[in-house]
Amino acid sequence: MKHSSRFLLAGLLALCFTHKAGAAELSYPEILIDDVTHVATAPARWEDAEWRQAGWASLAVVGTALVIDKPLRDEMRRHRGDNAFMTQVERFGMQYAAGVIGGFYLVGELTDDQNARQVAQDSIAASLIASGIITPAIKLVTGRSRPRDDAGIYRFKPFGNGNSSFPSGHATEAFAVAAVVANHYNETWVTCTSYSIAGLVGLARTYHHAHFASDVLAGAMIGTLVGKSVVAHNASLRSGKLVLLPELGPSLMGIRIVGSF
């Protein structure tokens, strides 16, 4: 099922690539490349406030690991069973997330709804960055065992095969899409619905003994931060304001200035 969702995401990405932009607009591949660069270099632009927030977020994850991980794992062991609702909602962190993105893109194309189309484009970018780059890299470096392995709460084996509990990839994906949708529509009911579904995805992952609470919290933070960052950054790119884009080629490396003049 993971492969099918990746194929769907790749297909959506190809459709976005073929969408024709106006003369003053950047093409989607250019926006996508700039999104990756923007998020990857973000810490270099952080000021004291951003570093403090990162510190508090790290403490929240550590605190959750120390206080909540074991009690929640034990509680889920007592109540775990065949629950159709948990099984279905969990898929919003994988297969259904791709379906949601595809739905927004189709609505945007069929009704000429630019906002819906941009939700799809920003969701793809946020998913690729958060779920395809950041979370897998952290998983590899931390190598935390999953609850179902019964290896303990604090067993970490960096670069170990199969040790990929921290952070939760499903939570990362669900919250990345939720953040994009919520920030594009800015309606209370949309925000509540989006984040509630994403939260249920995280709960389902603990219910199925796939992640600890701290794994889910870390994934939620990564997805939300990247989703919000992508939406805010792309809003400025699409506005026609002056922006700088990296220019790379076989014998070229530089910066290209793009904007409306």
C-alpha cells in the first residue's frame, strides 16, 4: 500500500509539473526546488526567538518520552484489538493523504479553483520535504525501536535496520497536509477538522503499537512546521514579488532573480 500511495503522489507531481503558469508566475518545479532550499536553510536564518521555540519543542518531546511514552504504550496494549475505525483513520497518514491531495488538485482543475490547486501543490512540496527527507533522515540517525519490538522505551540503534520509530512518518504526513489545508482556507472548522484527523492518525499509530507518544509528537511538529513554512513561502513566490532562486547547471552555479517588473 505504501508503494501505491507513492505512485499516486508521483503522478500528482507530474500533473503539477505540466500545469502551465502565467507569464509572471514561476513554474511548479521552480517553486518545489525553492521550497526544499528554503526549508533546508531555515536554521541559518533563525533568530533568538526561533531557537528558543526549537528548544522548547525539543524539551516537549523529551518530556513526553519520559512521562507519557510508557503509560500510553501499556494502556494501548490493554485495549488493542481489531478496530475498523482506527485502521481507516490511520491511512490518512499514507494512502488517504495522497487521495486528499489528488482530490484538491482535481477540484482545482475541474472548477478552475486556484486555491484548491495550490493546496495540492503545497501539500506535495510539504510531503516531499517533511515525509520524504526530514523524517526519514531522523529515523535513520536515531534508530529507535518500535513499541511492538518489546525492546524498551529508550532503545536506540543509529543506522540499525528496522529501527525507525522516531519520528512517526504517518503523523508527519498527516500534519503536513493538515497544516497546508488549514493555512490556505483559514476557517475555524477547516482548521479543527484537518488537525483533528491528523491527531487521530497519531493516536491510531500508538493504538497499533507502531509508535510511542513522543514519536507522534515529533512527527506532528515536523509536519506542521514544514506545512506552514511552505504555504507562507509560496505565497510570496506566487505574489510576483522579487525572489532569488538557485540556478544550477552542468557548468553553472549562481542565483537567478525572478519577479514582476
